[in-house]
Amino acid sequence: MKATTTKRLSGFLLMIILITTASGQVSIGSPGLNSTIECPAVPVFTAPTASSACGGVSVN
């Protein structure tokens, strides 16, 4: 992601996703299809999903 201010300063944002489990593996669902959005359309996102053989998985 790139952020730019009116003063022409720019920077990059790095998002790190950390997944931890006591045992077993976590499966992350499909991110959905790529799409092109033109103004003034509102983007629609696929909700994230996760599952684990241990149970108790939540996506926040």
C-alpha cells in the first residue's frame, strides 16, 4: 500500500499476518477473484475465513 500526503511525502505500509496454533495447521480461505473498480462504484470484498483441526479459529 502506498500513502501520499499533499506535501508530496510518500511511504509504504507493510501488513504482517501472524498465525499461531498450539498444534495442527490453520487453513486460510480463498481471497476471491481480482476485479476492476471504476469510480464511483463501491468495492465488494470476500470475507476472510480460516479453519483448524483444533477448532476455535477466529478471523478479526
